[in-house]
Amino acid sequence: MQIAIISDSHGSLDRLTQVFDNLQNAGIKHVIHAGDGINYGIEDIFKEHPEIQVYYALGNCDVNRELIDKMTKLSNLMIDNVVLAEINGVKIGASHVEGIAENVLKNENVQVFCHGHTHRPKVSEKNHKLVLNPGALMEDGKYFLLNLETLDVEQKRFDEKF
């Protein structure tokens, strides 16, 4: 089973739409978004893909309170400053800035932490936990796929079909 990890899509709704279309076609049902993506139109992408559960960690650029409030009503979206998802027995924590989720969720036995903010992709291990930053979807067009059985990470491009 695979999940997608995205961050810093900012206003790149065309790229985000293409990613969600590709994920839907591949049968991927979970997305972690590590923030800085809230712009008018993003809620429509989530609505158009109700079979994909989105866990969204608010970023420093996610300041449109009206749109955030509107998004909280979507049934396939969990949104907060720090989100915790348990998918296929793997606990995944996400925050926009590295270290925040790790601190907030320190008692949750989380195996994978996701963040964004720096716009630079990174795969590392810290305290026996996998730490992932997929980079900025708006800049290099890339995101990660995480295999939940092996915890292997694969980088994908927004227009890459699989």
C-alpha cells in the first residue's frame, strides 16, 4: 500500500489536480499535505476526489481563515496545525515545519514524520523515525510516494503517470 506526500503546492492547482488524478487512477487512497497550499480552488480538488483521504498540516502561508473553515467541512479532509494519521498500521505525523509534529506527537509512537517549508526534498532518519520533506510541488513539481509495508520512498513528478 502506498500513500502520497505533498508539500508547498501554493497556487499550483493545475499540478495538484494532475497529481490527484494520477493518484486516483493508481488507486492511492491517502495523501499527506504538509502545508502551504490553501488557495481558492484547492477545496474543489479535494471535493472532486472524495475517495482520497487528505491529512493537511497548515503552513505559514495558509492564512485564509474563511477558506480553512470551509475546508474543515469536507468529509475526506483532516486539517490542523499538526495531523496524525494511522494508515495500514503505520502512524504518520505531519506539520509544516520540521520538529513541530515530532514534539507534539512524542508520545504517539509515530514511525514517519512529514514536513515541508524549506522547499527542498529530504529523506532522513532521526531517532529511529523516518523524516520526509517532499520539496515544493509548485517549484520542482515533485512529491513522494511512501510504501507503507517497506517504508521505501519514491520521488514522483506531478505529470508522471504510474
